[in-house]
Amino acid sequence: MAVRSGLWPALLGIVLAAWLRGSGAQQSATVANPVPGSNPDLLPHFLVEPEDVYIVKNKPVLLACKASPATQIFFKCNGEWVRQVDHVTERSTDGSSGLPSMEVRINVSRQQVEKVFGLEEFWCQCVAWSSSGTTKSQKAYIRIAYLRKNFEQEPLAKEVSLEQGIVLPCRPPEGIPPAEVEWLRNEDLVDPSMDPNVYITREHSLVVRQARLADTANYTCVAKNIVARRRSASAAVIVYVDGSWSPWSKWSACGLDCTHWRSRECSDPAPRNGGEECQGADLDTRNCTSDLCVHTASGPEDVALYVGLIAVAVCLLLLLLVLILVYCRKKEGLDSDVADSSILTSGFQPVSIKPSKADSPHLLTIQPDLSTTTTTYQGSLCPRQDGPSPKFQLTNGHLLSPLGSGRHTLHHSSPTSDAEDFVSRLSTQNYFRSLPRGTSNMAYGTFNFLGGRLMIPNTGISLLIPPDAIPRGKIYEIYLTLHKPEDVRLPLAGCQTLLSPIVSCGPPGVLLTRPVILTMDHCGEPSPESWSLRLKKQSCEGSWEDVLHLGEEAPSHLYYCQLEAGACYVFTEQLGRFALVGEALSVAAAKRLKLLLFAPVACTSLEYNIRVYCLHDTHDALKEVVQMEKQLGGQLIQEPRVLHFKDSYHNLRLSIHDVPSSLWKSKLLVSYQEIPFYHIWNGTQQYLHCTFTLERVSPSTSDLACKVWVWQVEGDGQSFNVNFNITKDTRFAELLVLESEGGVPALVGPSAFKIPFLIRQKIITSLDPPCSRGADWRTLAQKLHLDSHLSFFASKPSPTAMILNLWEARHFPNGNLSQLAAAVAGLGQPDAGLFTVSEAEC
């Protein structure tokens, strides 16, 4: 904004100066300043004044003024005149009075408001001039509208007795304008005007005066304003009924033993929804009065009767003892230590089981074993030259298979030796104190200018160190670590969500002369219209910084990223801790969730638990759950499915259907379970799952057929048709078999690369120089579908080396050298035969 000067007529300047001298106080109502001696009837009066307005997202707002009679109207915002060029002016004549009128409009942007944010509120008002003086309009305040994501207080699950009062508190997220609150009962709007038993307080709490059985439901607090609509986590409310005795029946006739009895039932009312059973006995016996019990034992018939009754009682007692012994024998085979799941209150909490007893060694704890022995590769730092041929040899087998005799050797290292020694050396520095103290999620090795590769098995995480990335004469001990989200605090703002694992490679600060390539999975559905993706890096002081905004990379930048459907490849010349974070630009932004169904391998009790996991669709998340279920004694019972979870603020729901009631009974008391939206969207909570507990009607029941539905409200969904034998069906067990943790986490030198070293050097030498026929590195990039990165490749000393390094990272460990050879040979260079890579040359 700038003060307009030198452009108005002299009279207008005099009037303005007089108005400025007399307008010391900020006023919000219309104020007139007449010129002495002028006609006050000709002062401007406003037909339209600016009104308070909110800026939603990044849309500018329009302010308008109209006054008559008026020769000039200008806007003034926060004490500064708005430039004349920013005004849109329309002049007209009032039809009734014939006086001139004027209407003026301006746009106010979010950036203008943010400039004064925190100092004072942003306001604008109109000043209108006529020959008789000036008039100021009321002030209009412009505020940026928003609604935070997290509720300040959410409703909690409750169990209340019949006719007891219920109070479900809700404090909505902070917002401008303040959010309006409404309540949902099983997704139906709660309307206090239709139900006098409920009301909503001024603090937005939902109050049920007297709980009824029909009030058993899932309750959700909904906050909304002009910006967004937020939903709280659903609170399951169960209204239970404690049992009460019916009246005693009449006394029975007096029996032969001079007693009579009466009975009652726990049915007035009967216990419901987990209410307590009646306390006390349901049968009462007493001695008969003397007048009602007269017996003579003079006849032999009475003696025989008593003897017969005693014999029957003895037989019944013996039979009862035999049944008790048989029952105890059978019960010994049943496992009484099965986890007791509370599906209403902890259906989406992390898995937990009871501690195993000393006589039940098969029951394991939840934590995965981090002391698994790891196979570590160590080899010489010079190229292999085994055998008579001077060319480098590559086996036809898996890249991680042992390399045979020669200078390269494999040895096992225990966590108590090399691995702990390496971690302990790193942990002496502050930056490394958060590194995991195990080797399951860590790899390390010693490298020089020949380069190599680090990988964490079964996670999709690897670090490629190209040749000459480490300066000649230097030897670095490099590590690669996968962190659990709960161990590293990654602040996320607004609509941001974690899309990848948090990975460290280091030590930071080492000198690199070429970019290394960090590979890690992500669970986003990449779309420029739906996502704003950023690579975050943690500094040595602990703060997180955006080091790369994908799609806005500069060729000379220290970081670059190739983003593909399920993985990202990060070029970096500085080691450190990285994570890929996305911010949704629309409700079309989606994350891929992997849905897994697990159940016990062996079921020795009547209860049977089906656990439904909702994970990020990444290898590291899958590995953690598979390892945990292996310890819990679980098995996969259906093929995994993928669900696209959108940024719509709607929760994820899970339900079970079509359970055969003649064989099984479901213990779920509500129609579905629910995982809150933000528990999934923020990406920092592991092992999100729900448990469905079924109970067999008979221990002999082994066939289970049902359906499990998983869906996002108003979004994508998946259905599982479960049909298997719980005692012997293992057909899905092989789908999630992990590679051995004893794989090779470090490869050093030429053996770490698919392309033989000599062939690589020939390709680089031939394709780096520009070629007029186009048979150079640019054409190779096009053939490999990497032509969108030409500016980045061109900024490096060897563009061809960058392309080959990315090919190595993308196609490890099962890359097809024949396809690469065909792409190189198809460039049409005269010496293309040099680049034909045959199996013999490999």
C-alpha cells in the first residue's frame, strides 16, 4: 500500500488535510466532517458500507462502498491509503435527487492480512468527499478463517447403568469464526428438539438425562465453520442393566425330608449389555413346621423307601465326581491365557496380550526380537580379478547370495560384538543417541572410492554409494538406520502427513564428491494436483527443515528426488535423517493403506480373535507387523488388500458380517468399530488395528465363514470373504514370508553393482560428450523414461554416471542387464558393440 499524493484537485487536498487533522481517534461508526459554511445536507451519506468478512483459504475478499452525493471515494486500510489503481469505480446519478453518486470496490488478499497478523486486526474503511466535506464509513474487519484439526477435548467411551445420566464432553478445535458443534448418534444427527431426554450445553457437551437401552451407540462430535468440518473420535456408550430378582414363588409342599422350598429368577429385569448378575441364591429351603411333617417308621415299606433314596443319592454323587474329573482332564488341554480383547474401548489400540506364565512358554511378548543375528559383508576394497579373465564376474543368482572363495568373505556378527560396538561408537555423539540399539533395523559398512551399497532387509530401504562418491584416499564407516515414528519427533503442520519411513544415513558432515542415492518406500498416491510433497531433513540441532519441494527442484540443488508409484530415490550430497512429507491440496489426495487379516495358528479355547491391521503400504510397516504376529502365534487368513484413504476427515470403519450363529457368536455389541481419521492420516501411529472376538458354540467347531468389511466413510472400501478351517488351513501363510534377516546388509566395491565396472566406464566415456546425431546421454535418459530430469543430469560432471546410478538404485537386486544393454546398443553409435553386455562378460 502507498499514500496517494499529488494527483487530487487542490480543493480535495485541502479537505483531506483538514480531515486528517480532525481524525485522531479510530472510529468504527459513520462520521461526517463538514466544511465550515457549507450546506450539511450535501455531505456524503453511505448507501453501502464495507462489512466484516473472512478470507477462506487463499481467496481474496471484496469490499464495496457506495455514497451520494460523492465526488471521490477512497479506501483506507490500517491507517494507509489504498492505491488509486487498486480501486474499481462506478459513477452514476441518483434518480430521485439528481445528485452524483459513486460506488468503489477493492480486493483484499490473504498476504495483505498476514503482513499485520499478530500486531493488530486488519481493517478497512471508506472515505467519501463532496463539496460540503467528508464522511467516513464504519470499519470492516478482515480476518483469515481457519479451523484446527485436533479437538481440544474429545468424548470418551462410557458404560452407564440404566436411567443414569450421561455427559459426553466436547471442546471443538480452535477456529475463526468459532466452530458450530453438532452431535451424531450412529451417524444420525442428534436433535434435542425431537428428544427431550437429551440436550447440548453451551460448552458443547452432550447430556442424556436418563440413559435408555436405545442410547447404546457410537457418539461423534462434529465441529464446522466456513472453512472445514471436523469429526472427533467416536465414543462408544453402552447402557447396561444390572439383573434383579423376581418375587419368590410360593412354598412347595412338605417333602419326605421334612423340608420345603421356593425359587426366584434373575429376570426382573434380566441383566443386559454386560450388567451384573443377581447376587444371592435362586433357591431357598426350610424345615417344615411340626404340624406338616408327621412320619412313622413302624412299617417295613418306609424303611425300604429310605434305603432306596439313600442309594440313589450315593449313585448321583459318584456320577457327579466322575464328570468333574473328566471335565478337569479336558480343561488341562485348553489354553487359559488367551488375550482378553475389549473391542469397544480398545478396538484400535496397539496389540496387547497378557504376560505368559512360566508353564506356557509358547506365549510370547509383543515386542519383536531385535537381537537377530545379522550377516554382514566385508570384503577388500579393490576390484575382483578371480580366474584367468580380466573382466568382472557377476553370478546368475540372487545378488545377496555368497560370493564364493576369494578376497570377499561373509561372517556373522552378534549384536554383542560388532554391531553394538559400532552403535556405541556412534552414540558418544549427541546426534546419534537416538539410533536404535539393535541390528534388525540397521546396516553399516566401511567404504572407499569404489563405493558400495547398504540395505535393511525386507524394508525397501537402501543407500547406494556410487564409485568416486567418496574422495580417493578416504575411508568412511557409514550406517543406515530405520527409525520408529514414536522414537523421533517429526512436527507436522496443518494438513501434512508422513508418507515414508524416517531414515538416517551417516555420519552427517562427511565429504562426498558425488550424490549418493537413498531409496525408501512411500504410501502416497502421487499427483501434482492433489499433493504438495516435501523432503524433510533433521539438522544436528534437532530441528526439521524442508530441503526439497518436489516439482520445484533446482538443478544445482544439493538434493533431488525421483518419485515413483511406491518408492522415492533421493540424490543427496549430505548425509542425515530424512522423511517424505505430503500436504493435501484437495480431498482427492489419498494414501495407500495395506489391510491384513491375522488370526491364531492354534486355537485352544472357545474364543477366536481376528485382527485387522491398517498399515501404510510400505515394506517396513509390513515387516514390523509380520514379525510381531509371528511372536503372537498369528497367521495370515486372507490375501492383503490395498485401500485408498482420502483426506476427507472421515473415519475408517470395520465390521464383521454373516457369522453363522449356529456355530459362532460375535462379541461385538455395536454395528461397527472405528479408527479416527487423524490416527491414520498423521502417519506416526504404528500397528493400527481392530480386533473382532468370536466364540465357538462347541470346541469341535473348526470351520469359519464370514465377511469383514473395511471402508472409509464416503470413500473407498474393501471386503474380505473369510472361509477356512481354523485348525489346519495355512494356504495364506506363504504370502508374507520374509527374507532371512541374515541377508547381506552391506556390499562393498564392484560386487555391489549390477553393471560391471569396465562396462560402466565405457558407457560413461562414450555417452557423456554431446553428439550431433543425438546418440548421447540424453537419448539414453529418454529410453529409460528419465527425460524429465535432463536439467539435473546436465548439471553434474558426468550425466551418464547419474543415469546409471539411478538405474542401479531402481533395479536392485533383480535388474535386467539385457534391457539396459539393448537401450545402450540402440543409440546407434559406431562403437555400440562395446556396450553389449552378455552373460559371459558379466
